[in-house]
Amino acid sequence: MKIGIIGAGPAGISCAYQLAQKNIEVDLYEADSVVGGMAKTIELWNQKVDLGPHRFFSSDPRVNQLWLDVIGDDYEMVNRLTRIYYKNKFFYYPLKPFDVLSKLSYLGILKGILSYGKEKLFPTEQDGTFETWVIKRFGQYLFDCFFKTYTEKLWGISCAELDADFAAQRIKKLSMYEAVKTSLVGNRNHKHRTLLDQFAYPKHGTGEIYYKMAECIQKNKGRIFLSTPVLKVIKKGNTAVAIETIDSRIKFYDHIVSTMPISDVVGGFSDVPPEVSEATKTLRYRNTILVYLRVKQALYFPDNWLYIHSPDLLMGRLTNFKNWVPAICNGQSDTILALEYWCFDSDSLWTMDDDKLIHMANLEMEKTGLLGNGKISDGYVRRIHRSYPVYYKGYKSRLKKIEDYLDTIKNLTLIGRNGTFKYNNQDHSILMGILAAENIAAGKAHNLWDINTDYEYQEKYAVTETGFKTQRDCNNT
Ligand SMILES: Cc1cc2nc3c(=O)[nH]c(=O)nc-3n(C[C@H](O)[C@H](O)[C@H](O)COP(=O)(O)OP(=O)(O)OC[C@H]3O[C@@H](n4cnc5c(N)ncnc54)[C@H](O)[C@@H]3O)c2cc1C
């Protein structure tokens, strides 16, 4: 068998890695000049940084096993501290009720309690949106303070237009009751992923995993074509047969795995039913602009990253790479920060000059007061096109039409964040890669559209300092 794989991000490269280990012939095409996709690590000012914060976590034993097989001992456990920065104060995230109470004004506390009480007595009717989902669990006041601004910065649409799926996948069972219980008795059962306070991180950055996978693929005679964008998948009737690269080269395969955006795959076919074509045109993606700032001397805010909820700041998240693992800082005393901005293609921010973006980021950092005596000496901009699939209310039924259509095409598998239009973390994309490889190599029939982005919250397995442990093992140590 000869397999063509499009995209060397976590999904595509994990699939190629698994297939190459079984001595199946694989060709991996990557548009960029390096592997890793959005989870790559780059060299900057003599240090290593990720594209924004990249914490690996999975509750799936297959994903953890693969991650450990690849990284070996070359990782460290990092204590997670990620707080919300709101109106010059820091609030723990996930929210801790006593922390919130101690930092809100008396009026704020009263409003919080009253609006939460109102939800208990007269719950807000659920209309499938993020807004009503959160209000029902936390009340209007806490929603306004701690969910609305950040969520709308990230997605660029009102919380009343955002599908509740986003909440279900990211903050699932977290409720006021759980938060109070956790504050009082701790999180001994590690029930919710969002409440975890440690994660495993490769010593040389998150992308190290994918660089190591690339080496193994090549050792196993797999071929990786970097800087080789794929134009389209070619099909004959209802069977995918070949890949055409941007320079018009065509290569035939027995099976094609694609992680390029689902809309580009469908857009490359000439005989798509009109309703599928229409549905495809409704899919929207959000972009990320990362502005890295080099600060002379170390900055002592201790978070791995901060969620910036303050409405007067445009940035949405602020990463401090000093607080990850020492090796990525390479003995340098400077601190590298990454400020994240989100926008659509049509927003002026997306095409703003790098210098202007850096200037804006400088001003925003000064406004936070987090710089102390630190002086910004340099800036660097990195744009990630289509970094987030936007879960507009009702997107699921439109996506389903596209999935059903793609299921009629033989020898074609779509996986990955943009490949399936799912808000995947690395672990979901790795799992998709593993299962796609099993379908191809072992004739399994995993339904890859169904890889449930909820599964991470079930929290059964985790990578710990001493390797791979089940939840029971974790509780016993
Ligand atoms: C700012 C930010 C922070 C994040 N934080 C975390 C985190 O803390 N933890 C976590 O687990 N995940 C995090 N993620 C998500 C993580 O980056 C993704 O889940 C993961 O990278 C998805 O892998 P993928 O292979 O599905 O897609 P991608 O990483 O997007 O890889 C797809 C690859 O396909 C290539 N490609 C696309 N089109 C073509 C084409 N036509 N021809 C050839 N190649 C093509 C792309 O260049 C890319 O390399 C974060 C993402 C962002 C943007």
C-alpha cells in the first residue's frame, strides 16, 4: 500500500508515524518548511518558544503511550498556573468561588450572589448557545465578568451566536457547585480536566514530539516533502486516487489522508452537490496573530499564561515562556512573552504592518503594569491563518452534510483540527492520526468524525513524572 498524507501537524504526522512503523509506504506533504503544524516550536532570540501556549494533556491511554514512546525521558512536569486578568486583578481559572469573592467589590459580590440565586430559582431557558449555557450555571453577573469578553475576543462573534458545543467541549461539567466543592475539599478525584494543575511538557518545546516523529518516519523510509503545498485531492468517480501539489505534480496513492482544511478539500472537487457546496461556504475560521516581545530581564508574574478578560485590552492571552521549563530559555536572562490577538481575514488587524502590531503590543503590555522595570527590546510577529474553526450556532447540521458527502468518497480520510472542523487540542489530533492509521493498516472501522472532543474530561489516564499512570495509580501516590 502507498499512502499520501497532507499536512505534518500533530494529526498527519502521527498517522504517518504509525503507518511507517508498520513498514507501509508513506509520503507526507507539508506546506510549511518544518513539521509540527500549529504545535511547532520555533527558535527566537536564542530561546525556544511555541506558537502561543501549548500544554499537552490527554486522558486517552493510546495517546499518552504514543507521546511517551516518542519523547522518552525528555520531558518535565510543569505546575500549571493560568489566571484570568480582569480589571487589574488576577482570578484563578478555573474559578475558585472564595478567590472571586475576595477580589470583587461588595456590590459585585451582591450582584454575583443574586444573579446566581436567580438562576437556581428561575433558570435561563436553554437555546443551544454558549451564553445561556454559562448563565444557567454561573448567573448573569459572573458570565459578564469572566466569560463574555474573553469568549467574544476569541471567536469574534457574540456569545449568543456561539454554539453551546464550545462550552460542552471546554468547560463541560464545571459548575458553581463543583467549583465550591473543589475550593473546600480540593480536587482529589481529578474529575475535571480544567482543574488539573500539572502537565507534562517536552524539555525542548511542544514541537519536539513532532520533530522526533519526523526522524522516525524517515528512518522507516517514509518520505516527508516540506514546503510542498497540496493544491487538491483528485478523485475518479467516487474514489480518491491522487494528490496534486501546487506545482502541478500529480502522485497516485491507494489511500489519501488529509488534514488540510475540510473546505479546501471539498472546494477542490468539481462535482459537489449544491447543498454540500453551500454548507461548505458557511464554515468560518478565526485567525491568530502572535506578537512576541523580548523583555530585558526576567518578569516575575508566575503564570504559564494569563487569560486577558479586561475589555480595554485587545490581546486575549499572554504567555510567559520563562514559566514553562528552563531548557527552552537556553540560559538567557531575557523573558519572551507572546501576546495573542484573534481576527477574521476581513479585519484590518489581519493585514496590519508588523511594526504597528509590535507598537500596539508594547502599549498594551505597559497598560497591564506587568512589565515592572522590564524594558521591551525587540518584537516579532507570527500569523496563523485559520487557527480556530468557529462554532456558529447550528454549524453542526451543516457540517454533518459535508461529513456525509465525504463518507461517499472511497480511499479518503479526513482528520485533524481543520481537516474535520473540530476544536481539537493536540491530543485529539494525535488520536485521530492513530485511529486513521489503524483503519488503513488493520482494516478497523473507527468512525473518525465521532472522535468525541468530550473524552478528555473523563480523566482516566495521565502522563506523570514517572511515566504513564492510570487515575487509580495517581490517587494512590
Ligand atoms: C495559539 C494556540 C494555542 C494552542 N494551545 C494548545 C494547548 O495548550 N494544548 C493543545 O493540546 N493544543 C493547543 N492548541 C491546538 C493545537 O495547536 C492543535 O490542536 C494541533 O496543532 C492540531 O493539529 P492538526 O494536525 O490537526 O492541525 P495543524 O496543526 O493545523 O496541522 C495541519 C498541517 O497541515 C498543513 N497544511 C494545511 N494545508 C495544507 C496543504 N494544502 N498542503 C500541505 N500542507 C498543508 C499545515 O501547514 C499544518 O502544518 C493551540 C493552538 C493555538 C493556535
